[in-house]
Amino acid sequence: EDPILISGTDGVGTKLVLAQIMDRHETVGQDLVAMCVNDILASGAEPLFFLDYVAIGHIEAEHMAKIIKGVADGCKLAGCALVGGEMAEHPGVMAPADYDLAGFTVGVVDRPKMLDPANVRPGDVILGLPSTGVHSNGYSLVRKVIGVDGIKPGTPEAAAKAEELSRPLEELGGVSLADALLAPTRIYVKPILELLRGGANVHAIAHITGGGITENLNRALNERVDAQVDLGTWPVPAVAKYVCDAAELSEPQALKTFNMGVGMILIVDPARAEEVEAALAEAGEKTYRVGRIVSGTGEVQYTGEGNLYGYQG
């Protein structure tokens, strides 16, 4: 009735360095789409189309095919069209094996249905949707922790490091660091849009990216409320704990750096919370009640200090 266009642009960041060292380019395209479409989803917008930009030192057709296939797969998951893009070769500026990605999406939402933090009020329930791991943020720290800083893709050193990172680790349940850290960012569009179209009383949504829960959930708040998050009410992925332990991060530091297992947060009317949980479960989506909204000044608070990794199921 009153369509509003919502646009978003983002990249994948230094996760690309790890993909280049590992010579694994299949998933970073989905990361690119996810970072853009999940952002505009926070307004309640349906992504319509997507464009990508690839800057590369020297075009390798095989690598590019894998990257673009990942972008196309991500667009399918988001239900939007891949309408075009640009691929630019930068010899002498970028190393031959180096590349960077940027994405851009446009979506639409009916003005009366646009999500607005002004609607968040005390008593609202905070629901967390699980991530697939680290997603696409915090990789500058990740790279230091796993010892890939300074390694150039395509070198014998990179090949040796790739072999090391491909070994299964007991701490990760038999999964390798490479597999865990290159798992693509989840795209939440379809289940959440289905939920919103069903008339669920969702007051606000926060996409948990760089800055973790602490610096993203506050974007879904107004100046009259705080978010009170209960630590230990959701499972933290093994890879997130591994990286945080290796970096010796405190709980506050971890919650300000990584998503810690919560990739998207919904703030819902308490009278409709069970209905929302049931609708998402029917769509195959797991949810966790991770907190509540209280009176405040727009801040994120935590209860259960020391219980971040204490989820009991």
C-alpha cells in the first residue's frame, strides 16, 4: 500500500584472507549476500535484488566461478534476484591471488509494517536465532589466534598452514578449524519474512554482526528501555569458545566481538512469544529465549555473569 525501499551494502571482511590461504572460495559468496540481506531484514524488508563487486589481482576463472556460484546460492536462499555486478582486475595493485568482495541489495517494506525500535516496550521477550558459528565478523582477531597473519596465498607456507587447519580437532567435535571458520553466514530471510507476513507481533529485529550482541542489540532499542540478556540460555558454538579461549577474551569482550551463537535477535510482544516460537519451529527454525526488555536508557545488560558457556539444553 505504501512501499518503502530499503537498501544495504556490506562486505565479507578479512574472512576472505582465510578463504584465500585455504584456497576455498565456495562459501564467501553466501557470506556476502547474508551480510547485506540480513541487515535490511532488520527493518522488515524483503530483498528484491542484489549486485556484487569483485576486485582481484588476477582473474582465475575457476576461483571466480566458485565465488559467483556462492553469491547465486545466497540469493536463492534470500529469495532475491542476482541482477548483475562488476569484476575488476587490479594487477600491480593487488597480489595475484588476492581479492575483495562488496555487495549491495535493495528491498521493500510496506510503511505500516516497517519494524521500528520505538515500538519496543518493557516486558517484551528477546528471542535468539542460532548462528552457524563466527559468521563474517571478528576475523582480524581470528587470524591472529590461528596464526595466519602475514601468510601469502598461493605460497608453500600457505599450503602448509591450510593442511594444519584442515585437521579435525577434538575441541570442535571432530570438525577442522577450516570447516568451522569458513562455514557460511546464515541467511534468515525466508523464515522471518514468513513470520512477519503471518502477522506475528515482532517489535524489532537486530542482526548480530561486528560488535557482537552488545553493540548490535542496542540498535533495536529506544531510549526508554534496556535489553536484559541472560547468559547461559543458548548454546555457544565450539568454534566461538575455541577462538575466545585462545584469545583470552573475558565474557564482556567476547560478547562485544562475536555473535557467540546468536546470529539474529527478535524482540516480540510477550503475549505472542509462544506463537512466534511455534511459527518459527514450524519453519524449521530453532529459537532461544535469551532475555527480556526492561525500563532503561537504550543499553544492553547481562545477567548470569560467568554462565556464557553454561547452556544446559
